Amino acid sequence: MNRYLSALAALLLATPAFAATPVNVNTADASTLAESLDGVGLAKARAIVAWRDAHGRFESADQLTEVKGIGAALIDRNREAILLDDGKPAKKKAKTASRARAADAEE
């Protein structure tokens, strides 16, 4: 019996973690967003759609932090799956040279 439990435990531990499925946040409906993004349930997905309806399309993945309940960690976890209108994954915006100089000046 213990051998079977050990085998079952090994199988469960070997199962991969949930991986997000690529989805266009500017066109998907709430149920598709909830099914596709890790850590996004129906309530957060509806909030994404409501924000999009009120403010227009998302220009970057980081703009999703303007949606109540969506934080930077959730975006980072799903970044490769968050698609924008060009169909490419939403990469993190690089600091521009002027922003980098301004940040250095503040230190």
C-alpha cells in the first residue's frame, strides 16, 4: 500500500504548475482571460474588461496595474502570455535613457 501512495505522491509532485495561455488582453472576453491567465479569476477578468471598456486598449502589460486587484507580481507571472494588439508577448518596458538619468539624479 505504501508503495502505491509513494507512486501517487511522486506523480502529483511531477505534475507541472499551471502555465498561462497566451491571450490578447485587448480583445478577449472575461471568461477567456480568467481561463488563460494564472491568478486571474472571473472577478479580476471582469475588472480588466471593464477598465478596457472605460479607458480603451492597453498599451502595455504594465498598464494592467491600473486595474483594481492586478499587481506587478501577477503581471510578471503572466507576462509571456499577455498579448497586445500586435500579437507579441508584452515585454517589460525598458528604461529610457532620460528616465535612467533622472533616477540616477534622485539618488
